Amino acid sequence: MGTILDSIIERKKVEVEELRISGTEIPEFTSKPRSLLKALREASNVAIISEFKRASPSKGDINLSLDPAKQAILYARAGASAISVLTDVKGFKGSFTDLKKVREAVDLPILCKDFIVDQIQIDLAHSAGADVILLIASALPLGKLSELYEYAYEKGLECLVEIHDETDLEKAIHIKAQMIGINNRDLKSFEVNLVNTEKLGPLVKKAGAFLISESGMKTRDDIVRAAAAGASGVLVGETFMTSADLNETFQTFTVPVVRDHHEG
Ligand SMILES: O=C(O)c1ccccc1NCC(=O)[C@H](O)[C@H](O)COP(=O)(O)O
């Protein structure tokens, strides 16, 4: 039986085909790019990438009432280093309209959080104002991962390459990914376990890449554990989207980064 990721990827391929057939024009976005890599290099605390996440396959509806621009402003004021916006419609109730609204509201790097299988999605992300795209190593054969990585950089976008295991890590190292995200969410069981970051983190650091620990951050101790495993950044969605006091929650997540000599 395939994973939820397999079914999302199959759906994405169909959506891309429909988009190509429709001949939709994708306007060029002309504005200064903002760098997540630079933010990671300069951060003295673990960089917090705050996510706008309305819903998800594992949790269903998370928070449908929030406005993307208003939430982005709250994230920026709290001290976010970047904002992640889910743009997948079917699984996450997100959209490129959400991303555009966030772009208009804040001057931080924006990560387009989607399931990218084709260059046309990178064009859409760029056109909406994203600075960074997510590429999921387990969803892409090495050749495709490499092609999309290069295409993004040619367009002036940075890439966060997401891994789940050592096979994915080998692919990320092969394409010389500078930013590697370890997803703590098992996409078969939806179980979230920071042990994934603790296991793979030191290997990512040894490869000289910046590490971002993704998913399942609920308490300060989770951020401390991610930092100890070498994370320069964390990606937080649900906890911020459901917090009754976002600023308070955010401040408890502020933890010094643990630097080592491998970092480039
Ligand atoms: O969140 C899900 O249910 C999910 C299911 C299938 C593929 C990806 C999924 N999530 C994407 C993410 O990586 C998270 O939105 C992100 O890391 C934030 O996670 P969290 O803080 O646990 O909301």
C-alpha cells in the first residue's frame, strides 16, 4: 500500500497536467529576493519558520478562521525568521492567494510549502512571491530532484530539501543541498517523533548543510532537543495556528543555536 505522500504526489502530477493544458499565463514576480540561508547564517537563536496551516491530512481542520496577512504580521512581530505557507488546496486548504497575501503583508523570506513535482509549480511559487521552495527527496527521483533544484536557483529561489531517512539524505548530499529539513512526521502512520531529527541531524551537520527540524514542535523542550541535534531552524505549524497567545508561545520557543565547525 502506498503512503499518503504517494497519493498526494500522484494527485499533484494530474494537477500539473491540467495546468499545462489550460495554458494559464504565469506572470513574472519582480521584487527583491529575501534569503532564508542568510537568516540561518546570522541567527543567534534557533530560527523559527512559522507556518500558515489551515488544515492537514493528519489533523483535518486546524484553524480556518485566521487571515493569512494578519497571522503573518503577528509572526513577524513575534520574531519569525521566515514564514511558511501551505499552498496545496485539497490536502491543506491552502492556496497561492494565501501566499500572495502574506507576501504583501511582511518583508520576511517566504517558504512555499507544497509538493513540487514540476517546474511549472516553481514558476507559480515565484510568481506569488515565494523566496524558498520545498523539495521532498522521497517524492522525487534523483534526476528530477536535481533538475528542480537547479531550476529554482536559476529563478532566484532557494530550496529546502526535505528528508525522512538516510536514503533521502544521500540524495540531498548528492545535489549539494545547503538547507536540509528533517521531517519528524512519519507519512505512513502520521506519528511525530523528534528522534528522527536526533538520529539524522548529526549526519546533516557532517555534510555541512544547515538543518531545519520540521513538524511536531509543541514545547520549548522540543526546540532544545532540535538545537542539540544541530538544528539552525525549526518549522512550526499547528502549535502556532492554535495558540491562544501566539506571542507567549513564540517566546518560549526562543532557544540559542548550537553552532559547530562544519557549518558553511
Ligand atoms: O501535516 C500533515 O498532516 C502532513 C501530511 C502529509 C504530508 C505533509 C504534512 N505536513 C506538512 C508539514 O511538513 C508540516 O506542515 C510542517 O512541518 C509543520 O508541522 P506541524 O508543526 O506539526 O504542524
